[in-house]
Amino acid sequence: MSMLTPPGMGGKYRVTGTAYPRLSRPRRRRRIVLAVLGAVVALGLLGYGTLQLVGVFGGDGKKTAAGKDCVQGTSGKQGGRAAPAAASKAPVVALPQPGQITVNVYNATPRAGLAKAVGDELKKRGFVIGKVGNAPADFDKKVPGPGILLGSSRTDKAAYSVLGTQLAGTTQQTDTRETADIDLILGTGFTELATKENADKALTALAHPSPAPSGKC
């Protein structure tokens, strides 16, 4: 056996001339790459965990602060009882008075004397009554609902609302008139005006709308 023969080869490989035994390369480079990748993954997980912890503790702090504000805003000083939060007051809406609204009452139904009867009742409730009679041909027997409020587009919308409290289910239309009077055209669906009590409640609701709810915690 030659002195150049690697031990354990049993003489199978001999270093002669340019021939040499092909030994496996060391795996040092692979180990380095794996070590670097492992370090990167570990740092990423550590950073993600840190961000999660910061988010959790930061969120709890805000929630606690918000909860504290709610408690301070609703708690009273007497015996620790919760005091109701002050609701924001809605402004009072300025509405025209019935005496400022001129109403023309027209009957578009087959019922005789209906326009006069309705006009007399509206007059008792404070409205100014203008013309009373049968509906024009464009509306006669052609209004299926309780009635139509017809007037100028320039008329104060609040006037329509005030007159509408006297008869539920009316619809609104406009024409080219330049006056502020409003036609109440009674349709075949008309049965009777709203009761004085219900009409007054509707007027009160218009003038004093429900206040906006207070903010929630």
C-alpha cells in the first residue's frame, strides 16, 4: 500500500498521476445558511410578538380611558347613583298660525255639500277659508286618496305641513299660481278630518320635534 493511499480505502484508490480520491465536500456553507435563516425567522417572530403586546396594552388603555369618561359623564355625586345624561334640546320650529293660512276647499267626490262642511270645520279651527265649491275638471272624481294640497311652489312648506295635520294621508302638488293660498281638494278616499285633539298633537309635534339622542359611550 502506498503512503499516499488514504487510510480505510483498502488500496482501492491510489494517487497516481492526476488521479485523486473524490471526497465529499464539507457542509459548512449549508450550516451557515440554515443558521442565518433561523436567526431571521426568530427575529421576525420576536418583533411580531412585541407589536401584539403593545397593541393589546395600548388598546386596553384607550378602552379604560373611554370607560372612565362614560362613568364620569353619567355618575352623580349623591350615593354614587348614576344621573341621566342631559339630552340635547331640539330647537323650536317656527310654524305659521292657522290664521295665516288661506285654504280653498274643493269637493272632488260625489258627496254633496262636503266642501262646505269641511270648510266650516277648518274655519272653527282658525284657518282662513277662501273659495268653497266643486273641484275643477282636472281633479273632479279623479282623486282616489283622502285629498290633495295644491299651491304655489313659493308657498312656505311649513304652511302645507300645518294644513296637513288636519287630514292624514294628503299628497302635495304645486301649480303656477303666485298667491300663497292652498287648495284642499277632497278625494273619494276622504272620510273625515282628523279630530281636533289629534290635529293639535300633530301641530305640537311639528313645533317641538323630538330631541336628538345624546352620544353613546
